[in-house]
Amino acid sequence: MEENSVVYHQGDEGRGFFLLFTGGIKITLFSQEGVERTVNYVPEGMLFGEHGARKEAYLTSAITTSPSVIYHFQMKH
């Protein structure tokens, strides 16, 4: 994925989880007032978006900070 690409948005229906193979991901959170803040950076080799594995809404947003290779593990119905 290119830099500044959205992997998932906060509130999107869960569709699985992800592994950052190379590149960078920042995890952001919008408050109820609509203020966005960065809450984490995902290091290479780490999973993220695990709450999507239960088909629950994503609690955060994930955005690439550099060109990235991301693996998506989709959950079966």
C-alpha cells in the first residue's frame, strides 16, 4: 500500500486482522468530540486490527506512514 493509505477506519465492520510485513502503520483514535490522536505505531512483523477478527467494528483507524506490505487474514463466515 502507498504512504497515507487507510487500512481500515474506526467504526468499519470487522473483516479480519492484519500483519505489517514491511513499512509503517499508525493507529489513530477519534474522540466523541471528533479529535483525532495517534495512539500507537505498529512495528514490522506485528499484528494489528485484531478486534476485526471477531467481526466487531474496528475500535481505531490504521493508516500507512510509508509504503507498506500488509497481509490481511480474513475470517470465514
